Amino acid sequence: MKSTAPYEYPEIINFHVDPEVVSVTLDQFLELDIPERKLLLAPWLPEQGLAMVCAPRGIGKTFFALNVAYAVASGGSFLCWQAERPRSVLYIDGEMPASALQERLAAIALSNDLEAQNFEIINPDLQEFGVPDLSSKDGQRALAPYTDKAELIVVDNISTLCRSTKENDGDSWGIVQEWALQLRSQGKSVLFVHHAGKSGQQRGTSRREDVLDTVVSLKSLPEHNAEDGAKFQVLFTKSRGFCGDDAASMEVALTTNADKRQLWVFETMEDSTYKRVIDLHKSKLSQADIARELEVHRSTVSRHVNRAKKEGIL
């Protein structure tokens, strides 16, 4: 039996009932030559990785996903995350006008010193009959010639590309989950883009997260105004295989320099909150008012105030 996995089966295989299902003993499993998973974008997007980025409308999740895809395709970086080398990327877009997508990608390419050589795009405006439904076997087969060539497949977004699924029905997600697991078994990674609900969590059934390695949540800042441009929090609400500083929350903002190149400015949420607490404390707000303003616990405000006093700032 020929394996589609990125490693070889041992010579002796125990078949049970269904010849398409492979069972091995513990000793055989431990003898498998399974290569260590490398990272497409360190530290959170591995080879054979399944991930999701979710955010409310208008936060910037497509901009975020496009920058991730470009960094992977070019072997470059995005925020504090680094790609080891260029990989082939397929970006499946389900809703953006082609002109708007072209404008965004042109701005990203202009702002990067590295070129993304193997970056393919599927967009609804370029299709006679629209983009196939990824929650159907026919749709998955129609896209197979393109997913077969890619090491990273970005699905932007679940609502427009997985149209047959019922958002709150975990069972209906099964056909998409099976597709993602098949791609993973072929050595590929998938990044899903999804809307967040009012709670800030991904919208619909939580079963979507069961097999994921990573869930990245983008959230608006309490005092942020839309006219200030893209500025949001990045939080890892699921982080399999990385922790500590690698999984620290960040505040990021998109700016433009004099050459019209985009610049992403970022710092940890710990540092950002610390600076805000200092500014608000200097403006004579009480710790309770600061906590309400920043939507943090009063103990967090107290900790930052005490730190600032020890450092001689307050």
C-alpha cells in the first residue's frame, strides 16, 4: 500500500477489517522514520499544521492572513515571526473584489525586500462559476490540482468558502475537518480565516478548533478609533507546541513611512498596558478607572503602578 504521508510505513503492517486503515504495534510505530516538523513561520505555523485566525469584521484579519502568506511564500518575516525558507502558498479568497485584493498584495509586495515566487491566488472574480464549496467533496476535488502543489493553503474565509456547513452544527464541519486532515497527512498546512462572534471567540461550533494546532485571535483595542487605521491585539487562544514568550500577546499597528512602504509596529501587551497605565495614572485617574478604561483587572493596574514606582517613573 502506497503512503501519502511524508514518511514510510514499516515493512510489516497489521491490517484489521478495512485494508484502507493501517494499524501498527507500538514497537513498529516507534521505529517509524517520522521527520521532525519544521516551521513555515516560527514559532506558531508548523509543517503539517492546522491553524485559524479569527477576528470581528473590520479588524484586519485578511490583511493579517495575506502578510502571513507572503512571509511564508517569500521566506521572509511578519511581525516577530520568521520563515526559514520560501514555501509554496495557495491563497483561496472567497469574498474580496479582485481589485481590492490586488491593491493589498501590491502594497505588501512593495513593502517587502523579498519576492514571493510561488504564491498562487484563487479569487471569485476570476472564476466563471465562483469558487467551489470546500464543504463538498466535489468542491475539494475541483481544487485538488491547486492544493496538491501548495505547502500552505489559506482559506479566507470559512463563511464564504465552506458554504454547506451549518455554523453552529459541529457534525456538518466534519467534511471540512476530514479534508484538512487529509491535507495534513500529505505534509501540507492549512490556515483558516474566520469571523469572531460577540464574545470575541470564533463564531459557531467550537469543534472547528479540536484538531487545530494554533488559534490566533485578533481583537480591537478598547480606546482604538477606526480612523487611526489597523491597530489590534494578537492573542494565541490555542498554542500547541509553543509557549512562554513565543505565545505572548501583542499589540500591533500598521503604519506607512515616507516611501509609502507599510510598517508593522508591535510590542507585547504587557509592555503596552504598562505604558498606558503610566499615562492614565499621570492624568490623575484612579486605579479603578484605569482598569475600566483598559478593560483589565484592577490587580493588573496595581502591579504596573507598583512597577513604575520602583523604576522611579511614578
